[in-house]
Amino acid sequence: MAEFWQTTFDGLTTGAVYVLVAVGLTLGIGVARFLNFAQGQLVVLAGFIAVALTEQHVPFFLSLPVTIVVVAIIGLLMRDSIQRFARGDTMVVFLGTLGFGIIIEYTVVLIWGADQRSVPTPLTGHVRAGGVLMSDNSLLLLGISVPVMILLYVLLARSEAGRRLRACAENPEVSALLGIDVGRTMRIAVLLGSGMAALAGVLIGTLFPFDPFGGSNYLIKGLAVALAGGLGSVTGSVVVGLALGLIETYATVYGISLGFYHFGSAWQNGYAFVLMILVLAWRPRGLFRGTGDL
């Protein structure tokens, strides 16, 4: 039984990472109509910036917000630069974000090299509770990501800014007629989405080594979660992200057998697509899209 709870905790930790990446994508897609294919590279960039700051003896809990602000601004500048030329052309947006992703990737290599890095934190211990071994950094990830998601929910559901974001997500043309500054609201959504990518990058780096070329993996997982949850639905991204983390971890530890085939750890990067296909076959717009929830 202890192994089950240990696996569950590890799955929730992994799922929290997917949630952060997917929510960042969802905010950009749902409000700003901006699908950022460089989101994974922003995750990696944030990790390297955090490492650089801590190597300059900047305390971790100061380097975290600084990294989020820097990467959020980079994400906004990227979006504004692309939109200036795209003029609503989705292919230009796709190629533009893809190109920016490659530029970010090789800029990271040029500045910091291609070696794997980890984000150092002042937390190096472990806590054992009920047979479950939890590293301090795992608790840090959950202790930051859970309150952030709660704050985001409150922002979207209860604040005036949240109502503007939801209105623009529902119908930007009508929102503009009602006096909402749609352009400004979309830029806020991109800032939030890029900031979520930065938060994910720093927290991932405290647990797992990363390199400049891992951004595509984060993008693929985040996009699969966002699609399955429903493009534009934060709630869907949270539910599917946590579910994917649990599925991957359970499958790695216990395996999934269908009699004629055993799905083990070799399928770890494929479960996101299996889950996405199954959900979209059942609900083509995703689990939560169309429920009125951002």
C-alpha cells in the first residue's frame, strides 16, 4: 500500500508540471488566440535563467519571480513581433513561434552550453509521512503550483480583470463593442501564459536535470493536455494534466496489460497522445470546452 501512495504522490508531482505548461498554452489560445509553439523553449529558458541567477548568488526565492517577469516579457515581445506581421494568418503565427523557439534554443546553447543543468535550491532534505518519501523540492513544487492555480482561478472567476479575460475568450468582437480594451486584455493573457511557462521551467529544474533541447517534449505534453482538456479551458488543463501525470507514473510502476500487449515505461511519452485521442474521440471539443469555463 505504501508503494501505491508513493506512486500517487509522484504522479501528482509530475501532473502539476504538465498543468503549469498546459495552462500557459490555454491562456494564450483561449484569450489571445495565440498558439505559442515556442512555449516549451520558454520553459527551458526559464530554467537556465534561474540557474544563472543562483550562480551569481541570487537567492532562489528572489530568482524565481525575477525569472518569471523576464520570461513573461520575452513571451509578450515575441507575440507582439509576430502579430505585427501575421495580421490574423495562422500559418505566419505557426512559423513565427516555431522560428522563435529555434532562436531561443540555440541562444541558450550559445550562452550556457548544451550540458544538462539543475536549478539549485536551499532545500535538500526529505520528509517521510505514512511510508511516502517526499523530497523538499517536490513539496516546493506542489506548495507553489497549487496556490498559484488557486489564485489564477480566483483571478478568472472573481476579479474584474478575470471577467474581461473571460469575455474576450468568449467573443472578442462583442467585448470590444462593450468597451473592453481587447488588445490590452490579450497581452495580459500572453503575459500570464508566458509567466506560467517560466514558473514551470524553474520548478521542473529543481527536480529533474534539463538541457537546451528539451523544450519540444514540454510543448508536446502541454499541448496534448490542453487539447484533451478543451482549448481555452483552464479547468480542463488542470484535470487532464493531473490525470496524465498519474497515468504515466502508474503505468511506469505497474504497467498496463491488455492481454495481447503490455504497456510499460517505454510508452511513457505516448500516454499523452493516447489520452488525447480517447478524450477527443468522445468529446471532440475536449472535456470542458463549451461549459462556459475559461
